[in-house]
Amino acid sequence: MLISNMEIVPGKTIVRHMGMVQGSTVRAKHVGRDIMAGFKNVFGGELKGYTELLSESRDEALQRLTEQATAIGANAVLNVRFSTSSIAAGASEIFVYGTAVILEDA
């Protein structure tokens, strides 16, 4: 499955538009990560626990997008975009969406 933020793929032809696909996950902060983040806010530095949490969340959302695209027969998802939003105190959503298509060599 090709995943791209481009609208076209050089050397490939879009032969069928399958529609929008999406994936999301909602994650809450971990108490241990919160404590360490509090120390980092005082002394400065990267909040590695949160960096890892966001990376895992993006991977999970992309996996769900890929599964949805595969289920409808697409072999690529183009114009992929990420969005994030706060759902509740301490919980955020990572949302990814794009256009599922079938590509063939030009």
C-alpha cells in the first residue's frame, strides 16, 4: 500500500477513485510520563515520553487508514493529512485521512 501526501504519483496513473479513508486513535496521558514532563517543564528538554506517545498514536492511526483502504480494494492513499485535537482533559485524538485510489503504471 502506497501512502503519500502528494496528490499524484510520478509515473503512475490513477485509474479509479475509491473515496476518502481515515484512521484515528484517542490516547490519554500516562501518570509516569506526566510526572517526568513536569520535571522537564522546570529544567527544559524534550518530553520523550510524549514524543513516543505521539509516534505510537500516528502509527496506529495510519494502520487503521491502511486497513480501511485495503478493505475497499485500493492500492494507494494519496493526499494524506494528519490532524490532532483535544478530546478531554489529558486525552487527545490523532486523525489521519486521505483519498483511496487504484494506481497503475503510466
